[in-house]
Amino acid sequence: MENVEAKAIQAALAAFVAMLTYYLGLILVPLIVLCAVMIIDYVTGMIAAWKNTELSSRKGVFGIVKKLCYLALVCVGMGVDWLIYSGMKQVDADINYTMLFGVLVTVWLIINELISILENLKNIGVPLPGFLTAVVNRLKISAEGIVKTESEDEKHD
């Protein structure tokens, strides 16, 4: 009897993951990475605050709320994608993308979280290789450059 229940749970979980993969498609892996780096950032931030005797439940709760707002920001990007895709479908324009802004927002947030993790590790006292800090900072500059370039292009249109 327990074996049947375990198999039913496994089948339900597999179906849920398949459905999630189908609906989220391209953005699923970046979302998983974002969730992982948010958890790592939160934990390293709490450790750094504890080490520096700045640990506060108020700051901790605010950190969690901030991470939830990140997910809301990703949802906004996904909503923009959906609006563009749906609008193009209405005018019979065939565009071959479904997730652009959602992925861009997610990757940008991942880069910010990586920078925050490096700052937390530095505050904890972990020696950081300079090349790693330089690469992450370069990624942030590149990501922000893409966003600025796109917004400047919109001003000229």
C-alpha cells in the first residue's frame, strides 16, 4: 500500500515539474538559479551581520521581503513578455520569442545577488580572488549597459 502511495506522489511531482517546465520554458533555469543565489545571499548576509554584531530581526524580515519583491519584479518582466506576445498574436505578427524581459530581469537580479554574496563574504572575512570580483562587476556593467542602450534607443524613436 505504501509503495502505491509513494509512486502516486512521485507521478504527481513529475507531472507538476513537467507542467512547470512547459509553462516557464526558457525562464525556468534562471529562476532556479535566482532562488538559489537569493538563499545564499540571505544566509551569507545573516552570517556577516552576526559576525559584525549587527544582526537584527527587523533587517532579516526586510531581507526576506526584498527577495519576494525580486520575484515580483520577475513577474512584471514576464507580464511584459506576455503582453507583447499576445499583442503580436492579435495582429497576426509571428514573433519567435516568449520570454525576453522576464529572462533579462532574472539574469540582472542574479548578477546583483552575486555581487551581494561577494560583499557578504568579504564582510565575513573570506579572501576573494580579484578576478572573480572583476568578472561579476563586468557582468553587471554589461547588463546595465544593455538596459541603458535599449532605453536610449526608445528615446530616439
